[in-house]
Amino acid sequence: MSIHSGMDEDGRLVQFKLMLPADLKSRVEAAAKKAHRSLSQEIVATLEEEYPPDGFSLDEFFSTWMERTDYGDDPEEMRRFVEEADAVLMANMPRYSVYLVPRGPSGILTVTFGERRHRPSD
């Protein structure tokens, strides 16, 4: 089976053959269906997560950005914070996004991390 492995130096997708055990292929297909992705997209997303760009650590990103609380309760300050954090994430792991989600009946905004393609509108 052929998959798109990612971008080459010119930003183009490269293609190659990949042999998988049948049961593994079935599990990946099930995960892809659940995430509303093609088999190729699921494999690429999993590989990108496992092998992020050099110099980027998701753990470090979380400790630097997601554990911060110094942006206060001002919605505009929170939006600026989220835009900054999301730009860092987009440059290193474009599959994911940081966004604000209103929580509870009062609509308190919460900083949230998730897959970019499932990003709710702010």
C-alpha cells in the first residue's frame, strides 16, 4: 500500500510502499475512521506526533504554555496568549492547536489543546 509520508525539502509529499501486518492495518483504519481521517492521514499524524521536529518538545510546550495562568481573566489577554501559543504549536506540530473554549453556564473561557482539524470556533 502507498502512503504519503510527509513533505520533502520543497514542501511536496513523497510517496513510498509500506507493508503492514493485516491486524495493525485494521487498527489504524479504525483509528482513522474515528478521527475522520484517511488511512494515510492517520499514519502521518501518528508519525508526526511520535517524531516531532528537532528542538521541539511537547512536554516543554506544556510546561511553558499550557501550565501558565498569568494571563488573568481578561478575555483579550487570554486571546493574545492563545494566539502566541498556537503560533508556536503551528510551527512545530501543525496537527494540534491551542484555543479558547467557554465552560459552564457562565461561559468562563478555558485554554484548551486539541487537534487542529476539530478546532471549535471561538
